[in-house]
Amino acid sequence: MTLNTKNVLAVFMFIALISAPRSAGASFRDDFTAAYYANRPEYRAALVKKNKAIIPAEVTTLIEEALTGEKTFEEKMQLLDIASAMASIHKHSSSDPAPLDAVEKLQRELMEIENKRLAEAQKWAVFESYIGNILMRPDVKEPTTATAVAVVFPHWTHRLWYACSFCHNGLFEMKRSGGAINHTAMAEGKYCGACHDNKTAFNTDSKQDCILCHSAMSPPPALTYNTAKIDLKKVSDTAQRLGGQWTLSALKNNKLPLDKFGFIDWTELRKSGASRLIAGAGPCRAGTARQNICQEETPDSAIIKNEVRENTIIFTPRIQGIASVAFSHETHSADTLCETCHPNVFKDTLGGNNMTMSDMAEGRSCGYCHGKTAFKFADCKKCHSIKPGEKPEGANVLIR
């Protein structure tokens, strides 16, 4: 029989538990839990029969623990599954169905709540189906009711004029719901209000413009996901007014370059020379990390030259036959500041980061941006671009 990691840990926990002196209730609970994870049904049954007098109280305690504190749905159900296993044995050995009935009733109630939550979340997921769109709601962690029409923030439309560094991490933290983003703060020139001041962009307190941000309706507005609806002439005119530049003649067929999934290919757009984004650290504001850099400066002078690294790091996969990854610091630093990634997302040491695709899928390492505001992981060759066996060389090439 092959034991997985969970079972191995459970066995060690079981051995440790039976060797330590404990109270009767604690001893039973710990022993039963260890036997539950070690998949020892005979021992679980023996424990319940031996301690039948305390089973109703133990089940009640597990139910109370499941409902106490801020636990996830999974954490609650894990405790209730243990209680259910305990109560089921008790029902059949002692002809007492009450503990099991109580557990199963609560499990059904929690499952119904979770199913409603998932259905509601799925309803709103359409707004984030386009890379770069972020749904902003007061109750986004538990989307069950809406107090107002939610905001769909399209990163990609803002990125037509501004580099990531213009807003991050000075104006906004690089995480969902980071900071107290509300109309009071905006009126003070914070967050969206730094630009949406009726000068650079429309004001946030204009009721007639509410729908421009609070646009999460069904069906979603085309401009939140359809790049074909973009008026490139208007984009160019706006860029000139803001201090950037768009050269529409540099675009192939006068259209934005798209990747195979239909999202804007920002790398190809940069290579085309069609756009010069406004970089730096946003408007002059007291207390920002780059408060000495003003919006009024030219885009070139706003770029922090000494933070641009022109090296490329080669990541070789552990599995043979898979193309290596060429990570270009120059490409990334054209849009972002070093502090956006270092040291919180990546250690600033060659070889100091153990990155896996599963970590990225959970929003860690490269997944901090990719799959959310940058291209999908499914576009494999975007990163895995070096054929197996090839060894790039050069003064600025670093091998991890």
C-alpha cells in the first residue's frame, strides 16, 4: 500500500498522541482524528464504542468549533466530516441518531450557502474573463449581495497610456482590495482621484459619469472586453494630451496586436513602436515612494534609469525536453519598478526563488501578474522560448 504525505503525517501524529498523557475527552478526540486521517476504520469504531458516553458532547464540540472564528468553507467541512464519521459509528453502535442528524443538518445548510456563493461568484466572473479586468465590490470576498453596481476596472484600457509603474506601488498596492478605495479618499486626490479630477480624466463625483466605472451589469459593456470597440484615433489624441505618444501608422493593419487568445499582446505593441507609455511613479503626492518625480516631467525623465536591469535570466526546467524560460528584466522593467516584485514577490538573489507552475496558478511568483493582468500561462511559448539543449550566451545572460 502506498501512503500519501497526509497519511504519513497522520500516522506520526497518531503515534505521538498515544504516547502523551491527556484527559479522557482530549485523548479520545486526538486519537479518533489521527485514526480518521490514517484511514483506520476498525480502530475508529473501537474508540467510539469504548467512549460512547462522551460522543454526543464531542460531536457538539466539533460543531461549535466549526462555527467559531473566521474559518473557510473547507475548514468548517473538515471538522464536520470528522464529527460525521464519529456520529455515524455512534448511531449504528448505540442506536442514537441525534448527533449524526445534527451534523448532517448543518452540513446541508453550509453546502447550500456555499453553492449560492459560488453561483453568485460565477455570475460576476464574466467581467474578469478579459485579462486585466478587476471586479471591485465592497463584498468581493463574500459576493452574496450587492449594495451598489460594482466597478469593473479595466487595466488594459489604462495601460494604453500608462506603464504599470505610474500607479504601482505608489497610488495602489498590487493586490485586490488593497487600501481603502472609496469616494472620500478619491476626493482627497488619492487612488483614482489622483487622475480622475476633471482635468486629467473625468471626475469621480460626477453622477452622470457613474456608469463609466460602475459598469458591472449584464450583459457587460463591450468596452470592458472588446478591443475592436476602441477608437484608436481617440487613444492617440488622449496620449498626446497626457504627455505620451501613439504612432498609429506603426500598427499593422491599423489594429492592436492580439495574442492567440484575443488579448492585447503588449510585447508586440512595444516592439512595434506604436506607443510610448507614460512611466514613472504617478502624480506628485506627499508620502509616495517617488514623490520627487512629477507627472509634469517628460515620460523619459520620469523613468528611473538606475532601476532598469538589462539582463536576461535563463530558467532551465527540471524535466528534460521542456523548453527553457528566458526572463527579460529589461522587458519587465520597461513597465514596472523593481520594488513591485522585490523582495516581496521574488528574492533579489539569483537562484533564490523556487518557482513552479502550481505556485503560479495560485497567484504566487509570476502568477502575481500573469493570468490576471498579463498574458495567460496557457500561452506556453511566450515564456518557454528556448529550445531544449540550447545555451544562450552573453554578458547580460544569467543562468539559474
